[in-house]
Amino acid sequence: MSSTYTRLFRVLFVIILLKLIFLVVLYWRSYEGVSKLTAGLSQSQSQSRRMVDIFDQLLVDRREMPSMEQRLRWIRQEMPSFPLEELLQRQRRPAGRVDCGPAPDLMNIDFHNTYWQRAQAENLTYYIYGAYYDDREAVPEAPLVRLLTMINQHDDKSFKYPATYCQFWMEDRDRPVIVPVTEHKVMWPFGHAPRRYYPTFMGCRLPEGRHRWEVPQMVSLVADHCDRARNLLRVVYEVDAVEQLPASESQPGNGSKVSTPTGREEDIEEPPLRFAVCVKAMDFPYEDKSWRLIEWLELMRSLGVHKVVLYDAQMHPNMTRVVRDYVKNSPGFVELRPMSLGRGEPHAPPHFHHYAMEADGFNRILNEMIPYNDCFYRNMYKYDYIGVFDIDEVIMPLGNRTTWPELIEISRAAPDYGNTTPASCKEWVSFCYRNVYYPRYPERPKVYRNLSSSFYMLQHVERVREHCNRAAATKCLHDTRFAVGLHNHFTFYHTEAASCAAKSVPIEFAQMQHYREPDTKSLLIDPIIDASIWRFQPQLQAQIEERYRRLGFLPDERQLAETLERRRLEDELILREAVGQNPE
């Protein structure tokens, strides 16, 4: 009996123990679920809070609105010829009564193709790009303001231009100073065609009296002297501090000599010569010439050039990167300026503008005169000599001279090739250098095998044997004291009383190296090696490679392998097509 009770108690104990274990397990699982639920809710709430925080911190531009001063600086870069700052200053001061020639406001301006403004007189239309103050000592009509325009009238000595007037707006004067236009200098005497506009400098002399030597802030061109103008341009007068010295304290420049009180000409201590280069419209939307632009700019620097001015006519993105890098990291050395076509072809980037430039070669050439002369007049007070070049051209000193200042010194003493200028000349408007072509010769092996193909001019040292004559494709360094109107290759106008015409410097002193194919293909026969550029090779190569690295133009090992493989496949495809095999 006792054993039976014992077994019963054991069974009951086991049953009770199992129930307790079951209850403990059930309780524990219920607690874990609640915890998980609580944690889940907490996590969900946290995620919601984080999402709210993320949306509160969108990566948008949260900068404050720029000040009016900053906006005006940007507008001046965008529209360099439109004097918005000066116009606003004039509008803020109390307006006096003006019966003749009231100042135009923004709504009166007849803008044309972004960077131009329009005027009309009888049957002529004037598109005005810029206005420049000229008070150079050698200019007999100075002081005057020159308007750089394109007009639907070609060079015709028998043509009588209608009367037009310049309204000069002085800084502290309500009424304009009004003078007649006294000259029209057409910068294209080589023929004409219908529906074309011709680059023309219009001159307005400052009147005698109290305003004779006052630089106007703004100028307008009108058909009648009391008209309300439909155009208004900033008058450019960019002068370095050294140029602002009184005439008695200023030093002569341009490598010339001066007379001493004894009457003898002697060299005096003078500042080093300064050089600027103007480049025509950079119209390369499809062709990447960034690597050649870098090499050319660094060679300009090595030759002693202080500033290069480029005009943006839609460049390849890599070329734009190069120019922006120079503007940022070499301040003052490279300047990029805006431009558009004067006749009015839309400045629609990049395809139509490029098409319009190519569609009519004569129209393109006429428009090229605008950046050359705008660049010259913006820089003529800052530099002693200005040259006009493409990025495949360079004036190369020869012999033991390696810089342009040294070249100017010998050019003054050298004879004039062809003897076209009088032997008595002491000053010349330009020193010009004969052209010689450096073609590609792609079928010929490298001359310098240890140098990479990424150096175009350093690699291409084979040239045609004969130089061009003095009138064919020459390039010049123009004396800023005497030049008046520039062409790509020479001056249209200069101060004839103060200087002789251009001197052609013999080829033993320098040559104009032109890195392209000659128009006359027979010149390609029998090339010679002329490696005068190799004098610059170590320094030039180092400067170029440093720029390549900073711009990310040098590939890493993976990119190099992929490039070589892609070129191998392209070469293989070309070979198969050449032998008539269908590519797989």
C-alpha cells in the first residue's frame, strides 16, 4: 500500500513539475515577444525619426542669395561691354532735366546676339561689340573713343557714310557730351559679297575744352545728336599702375632707345618687355585638342609670354577643363572671353554655332577680326607687344636666343628682309617672321623615340625645306604704341607718322613654326629635321606632365590595359575590312 502511494506521489510530482516548467517556458516566451514588439516599435520610431532627419537635410544648395555687388561682378563677366554698374549708379542719383540726348535705360537697349548692340542710320545697320579709349601719344587724333562694329558696308573709298554721333556719358554729368563720328576704318579691303557685315572701327574724338582728357564712362551711337540712344557701351580703358605715371616720370618701353640731353641715343634702364597673345575663336566642339593646348600654352610661357587671351566659340569639354584650370591655378596668365557672331547667327551651343562658323568661310573670316582687335585694345596699355596666333603657331627664336624679349632686341638691329622699309627707320609697327610648315608625316618613324607621343610639337621636328615668302602666312609681334587695326597676319592701320611699316626679320634670327599641312602638297617632299624646340624640352616636358597629372589625363594601369586592348581590336577590325573579311 505504501509503495502504491509512493508511486502515486511520484507521478503527481512529475505532472506538477512538468506544468511548472510549461508555465515558466510560456511566461518566458511571452516576455520575449513583448520585448521584441517593444524593441520593434522603438526601432520603427527611430527609423521614422531618422527618415525625418534625412529629409530635413536634403543635399540642395542652401547658400544665401548673393549680394547685388557680387551679382554685378558676374554680370560684368557675362556681358563685358554693357555698363550695368555705371547705369545703376546714374539712375540712383537725382536726375536733372535733359532736353537733348536723354540717357537710355535697360528697356531702351537694342541687344543683338547676346554680346552686341544695334544702331541704325539711313540704310546702314551697325552692330557694336565694344568701345575703347585711345590716348596713346603716337596717335595724332587722340584722345578718342573707338567703336568696334560690324556694318553692312564694305570698304569703298567713294562711299559717303551718313552722319552719326557719339554721346559720351561722363561720371558726374547728367547731359551727354556729343561729338560727330569722324572716321570709319574698314578692316577688310580684300573684296566683298552680299549680305555680309564688315569689321569697322568708328572714331569719335573728345572735344576741346574741359572734357578733353576726361575718360567717358559710357558711349552711345546715334543717327541724330539729340536722339535717345538704343545702345550703351562701357568705355574700356584698362591701364596698369606703371602706365598711370605722369609722362615726365614714365619710362620708355618696347625696347627702344631714347635721346640724352647731349643728343646721343643711349640705352637706359627700363622695365622688361611684356608680351600678350590673342587667339581667335576657339571653335573646337568635337575635336579634343586639350593636350595640344597645354603644350602650346606652356611653350608660350617658356618664350616669355605674360598673358594669353582666348575667345570661347564652343570648345570640347576637355579643352574647357584645361582653360578653367589655367584661369584658376595660373591667375593672370590665361583669360577666357565670350563672343558671338556679329551678323546674328544664333549663339546656340555647341552644334549650330559650329555649323554657322563652317557654313560660310568668308563670314567666319570677317568675324575673326573682332576678337583680334578687342583683345588688342583691352591690353595695349599693359603690354609692349601683342601677337595674334592660332594654337598651332609659334614664333621660335633661333641661335642662342630663347625668349621673345631677346628676339625683339635682335629684331631691331636686324635688316629688313626684302628691304621694303626705309633704312632710316627707327621704329616699326611690327616685327614679322616668315612661316615654315611642320607637317605630321604620320608614315615616318619618331625622331625622338624616348619621348611620348603626347607631346605634339616636341615630337614633330621634321619640317618642309623652304620657308614661305614674307607676305605668305607671316605672323608678327605688334608694337602697342603704333598699331591701330589688326588682321591675323599684319596690321591694317598704324600710326604712319610715328612708325614705319612692318619689318620682316630674316630667318636666321627666328621663324614662325606652323604645325599643319601646307596648302601646296609638293612642299611635303624632302623634309628636313629642325629641332630648335628641343632647347626647351626638359622644362617644357616637366610642365606639361605636371598639368596632365593635375587634370587626370594620365591613365592608371587598368585604364591603360583597357585602352590598349580596345585599340588592338579596332586595328584588327580595320585589317579585316582591308583584306575583305567580314568581322565576326
